[in-house]
Amino acid sequence: MPFLVGLVRAADTVNEWVGRAVAWLTLGTVLVCAAVVALRYAFSWGSICLQESYVWQHAVVFMVGAGYTFAHRGHVRVDIFYARMSPRAKAWVDLGGTLAFLLPWLGVLVWFGWPFVALSWSLREASAQAGGCQGYYLLKSTVFVFAVVVGLQGLALAARSILVLAGRTAYAPEPAEH
């Protein structure tokens, strides 16, 4: 059980740190977007790369911040039955869902994403837009970062579930923070 406790703590710590770090890109998104608008309307000047950069920042927030959101139970869930379940029943649902759906889906994502991202890296793919940003392959690579942070948090949820089933209810996931 100490291994499971360590896994939960490590996953929570990593995703907390990553989520708080990537959250700063939301400020960058707003500032760059405001700059694009100000430059266009005040100076009649525009930049495709500048416009793309705030969209890319926004994409990184969602892809890389997904583990943080999962850790804080912020993803949409329809819990008509789940909300009324006991902690043990919730643990069984979380464990089953993680093992049967989440982790296999992430495996499929990595399996089918690998050629897509590898080709992009081999070409050092840039934006398809004239004047667009270089490094599109880096943005595409966030698919793997997404798989890692969500997979890590999924393993933590599975570990929490096992701990709850073993009688350590203090490790039950916190309710969603809304």
C-alpha cells in the first residue's frame, strides 16, 4: 500500500505543478490576443504568427492542463447514479472506468498519434499559413503530454480506488470543486 500512496501523492504533485504552470499561458493568451487587436485597429498592422500564437497557447492550456483538471474533478461527468453511491461503490466505478476505458483510450491515442506526430517532427512542420508560426510539430506533440498527464492522474485514481477498497477511505477522491 505504501507504493499506491506514493503514486497518488506523486501524480497529484506533478499535475498540480504542471497545471499551475500552464495556467499562466491563459494570461499570455489574453495579452497576445489584445495585442493582435490593438495592432490591427490602432496601427493597421497584423501578423499571422502572432494570431496563431495565442490560439496555440490556448490549445496548450487545454492539452497540458487536462491532468490538473482531472485531478480536481473538473471534467464534465454525468453522475446521476454516481453521486448517490457509497465510497466503495464509487471506488469500483472509478477503478473499472479507468482500467476499461481511460487507460486503453490513452493507449489508442498514443498508438495512432505516433505516426502523425513523428511525421510532423521529421518535416519540422510549420504552420500551413503564409507567415504563420514555425514549430507546429511542437504543438502536435502536446498529444503525448496530454496522454502522460491524464494517464498519470488515471493511475492515481485507480490507486485511490484500490486504497478505498482496502479500507483507507481517507484516499477517496474529493468532490468536484465547482
